[in-house]
Amino acid sequence: MELRRLMKRGRVSLLIGIAFLSSCLLVKAYLLPDTGGPAMEVLRESLAIAGWVAMWEPMQIYLYGWWPLRRRGRLFANLGRMPVEVVVAK
């Protein structure tokens, strides 16, 4: 269940990240002129970097975030299959 929640959060984060990245790249490409001096170049590159930083969370979830949950799920599945013997102490 926790893995499903994480994947759902990943999908939502991915949609938000792609929308923001697309917006940043569109603004950079169409609204900010190529010729504008160093300040304009810094602004253009800052937009690109900000867009890619917005993709950090979904990439972290899909590349690394699910491993510990999957590992814990396997551990619990193995524990659930273990034979248990109850011994009453006298």
C-alpha cells in the first residue's frame, strides 16, 4: 500500500515537473531574447535549471525511492511464510 502511495505521488510530481519544465523552456525559447547581454543569459539559464530542478522529486522517486519499500515488502512476505511454533513454558 505504501508503494502504491509513493508511485501515485511520483505520477503527480512527474506531471507537475513536466508542466513546469515545459513552461520554463518555452519561456526561455520564445519570450527571452538571445541577445540581451549577460544578465539575460543568466536569466535564461536560470529558467532551464529551475525547470530541471522541478524534475528532481519524480526522478528520485522512480529511480531510488521505491527500492526500500520493495525490499521491506519482500522481507514481510518472507516473514509471513515462515513456520511458527508456539511453545508454552511450564
